[in-house]
Amino acid sequence: MKIKVLVWLAFLVCTFSMKAQEKLSVDFNLKTESTEKINFNQANARLFISKKIDDKNEITNTTSYTNLKVKYEAGTYDYFENLNQFNRIENKFEISHKISDATKLNLALTPTLNFQQNLGISDLNVLGSFQLNQQLNSKIALHIGFERSTIFGLPKFMPSLSFSGKINNQSSLLIGFPNSKISYSNNERNTFSLSNSFNGSFYNLDKSLALYNTAAKISTSQMTTALEYERNMDKNWFINFKAGYDFDKKYNLLDENNHKLYDFNTGDGYILSIGIKYKQ
């Protein structure tokens, strides 16, 4: 099935559920990252819908499509030039239940499709998370749980832990794993952020390579530290710019059992991202 058809169907499903929505956002981002011998260019589109059922329950649904294009330095990776485009379709469905004024439970189910060009049933993976949010006082909250995610390049179970809170009316803070962030707004239209996050993914290959006949996947992961600026252009439209650096960048070729066949040794690299968002 063609990629465009799948994206259209996912968008149609989400649009159908918008009849009862209370919150909606649509955003599109372009990101580029240059390492010593490989350039990574990524485009991402996302649709977010949130519905408050009652005083205790809220559901959200986020559908996203990511296209990753890889450009190798000429003559450096001749055997891998066909490994130049990868796709990911993800749908995150989340339920939030308020136990008390200070305690909330979040449960998320996230099926994903990770593939090179041709899509098959084997490309389907189910991720998810379970999190307990506890308000410790009027300013600080504790978030603790576990998740199955691909932040290290493959689906794995791992714990999550963070603290969040407001420093003052202009600033907020999130400290923990896998994400940390400090934000500051000097007025209603400008927000500045400094973030640190662990992120990654993997993509199933259409076929093995001549040199590596057991090759089955490409895995990528990194830790990203970035400065971000978001501008509220009017009531509903936002633009954002992000510049940062990827540390501990990993881009590997794996077999079916996730054993490393080849390390591209990309090195770390600078990132630059620009995006636009519509929110209501």
C-alpha cells in the first residue's frame, strides 16, 4: 500500500473523531542534522486531538508521520546508498484519569509502523506507557512510571521519572528522564526553551544487502540538547525555531536478532529545525 494512502487514511480517522473534540493542534516540522560524512533530513506532520469526557477523565489522540532522508558523502558508503529513505507512522492514544485533586494516572497505547519503502504486517510494533502524576505541593509535581519506547533505537521497557513545576509566572521547569526542559515567556507571544532529550527509532529494511545478507534493520538514536523559540503569530498560529546538538549519535545496521552488523560511526552533529503549528 502506498505511503500517501496510509497517511490519508490516518488523517481521515482522526478527522472523523473531531466532532466531539475540545482541543486540536496540527503541526509540521522540518529538521536537518549534519555529521562528518552523513546528512539526516527529517520531515514530520502531526495531528493532536484532546477530549475531556468528565471531571475525572480525558482522552487524547496523536497521529504522526515521519519521513527520514539520509544523504551519504560521495564515495564513502557505496554499499549503503540505497539506505536513503525511511518512514514511520505512529498513533498514540492516551487516557488520563484523575484519582484525586493531587493524583492522576496516564495510560498510553502507541502502535507504530517503521519501514523503508514497502509496508508489511511485520513492520507493526506496539509501544506504550503507564505514568503516575502526584502533585507534591502547589508548585511541584512528581511523574513516575514505565514505558516501552524506541528512544535507544529499539523497542525496550524502561522506567521514567521526572519533576515538574513553575518557578514563577514566566518560567517552568521539567527535570528527569528521558526529557528535561526549562521554559521562559517574556510575554504572551514569546516562549524560549532549553531542553535535553533522549530519542531514537528503527526502520525495517525491504531486503537484505549484498554485502550483509542478514541485514534487517537500521537503528538510530541520540541525546539532543537544544534551544527553542516559539512565537504566537496570532490567536491560532505558532512558528518555532530550534537549534542544538546531538550527542552520542548512533546509526547502525542490525540483523533480525538486533545484533550489530555495521556501525556507520557518524559522530555527533548540529541540528536545525523549523516548524509551524495551528492550535485551537
